[in-house]
Amino acid sequence: MKRLDGKVSLITGAAQGIGLATALKFAQEGATVVVCDVKQAGVDAAVAQCQALGAQALGFVMDVTQRPMVDAVVAQVLERLGRIDVLVNNAGITQDARLQKMTLEQFDRVIDVNLRGVFHCAQAVADHMTSRGSGVILNASSVVGIYGNFGQTNYAASKFGVIGFTKTWSRELGPKGVRVNAVAPGFITTPILSTIPDKVIAEMEHRVPLRRLGRPEEIANVYAFLASDEASYVNGAVIEVSGGMSV
């Protein structure tokens, strides 16, 4: 029996990076995967990859900042599959600038996706999960959400906020059988890093005791554990997956 056999898992931002790696890992572990992202082509490609692994998979174009769209997707999933066992709030963006240079548009956009979007998705599934007396909500924070980072006022605030969500919801939903945890990745080789110069990448690698960046699959492995019954007593945790960069 696979670790996530039969668990219906909705993953946001699942068309690339950590989200795609998580979708594929969950597919390998026997989950029914619901792929959500903002572009149809990316959603279709991710669904096809999950199906190629033998998993049942559905795809939806969904912008986490648009609550009616989130509610509609959740309703369709419940209608077609009957339940949602796991929500992975992975969708996130960066729009970096120093405090004195950051525009209101940059600030608002990151907060809207990374914080409000997590709230929308969690609230959309919470009644269903608590009524069934089981479920798992996993939130993407970041080491930046623990220690801050130069040039990332908006991103750091959003990822600190996600930890606040996680701690609060674990208290509110835990008594009703729903576990809520967060993962705080360090520097991971994803498309978000594509604009960063090689020199900066080398400096980032040097800050990590393992002397390398992480792979998306290494974050997906932790999500798979937390989503599984093996983590049945893990609630309200923030697990840093950073190669020890904060040591």
C-alpha cells in the first residue's frame, strides 16, 4: 500500500517548481491529484505527468486571489470526487525591492497571492474537512518567513503571516480532526531563481552547510510525509527544509 493511497489532494501552484514536484510525488504515492494553477497549458501538462505515473488527476485553472474561482473549484472537486483530504497551499510569487523602493503594487500583489490566497483556499475547504472529522492543510512558508531577507519586505511579511495562519488554524481545527502544518524551504532550484545572477547563486550555496541548493523533490518529500498518516501527531509545526542554512 502506498503512503497516500486514495487521498484526494488539491495542490495550488502545481504547474511548476515545488508545486509540480509535489503533485508528481503525491501521484507516485497513490493520491488522486487535483492540479491548480493560473495557466491552462501548465495545468494540462502537470495532469498528464501525474496520469503517466498511474494516478487519477484532474486540473483546474485557478487564481488563488479570486475567491469565487477558488470556491467554484472546491465545489467541482467535491462534486466529482466526493471529498478533499489534503490541501497544499503552495502557490506563491516574489516581487522584490528594498523598503524605500518597493511600490504599493509590488507589496499588494505579493500579499494578495501569498497570504490572502492561502486564506481563501483554507477557508474554502475547512467546513468540508471539519464536517468529516479529518483532513490536512499544508502551507508553504519559507526560511525568509522565519529570519527575514534583504529586499523582501512583502515576501517575508507574507511568509511570516503563513506561519501565523498555521499556528492559529492548528488550534482551531485540530480538535475537529484537521491537522495544519507549514514547510519552510530554504534556497531551492525553482523558476523563481531564474532571474538571480550566477554570482548570487554561488553566495547562496556557500551559506548552506550542505553547500548546495535544494531540489523541489526534497520539499515534496516532506509534504508527502506531512500529508500521510505517518504524521498523524504532527500539528502546528513549521518544518525548515534548508540544508541547515540557519544553523
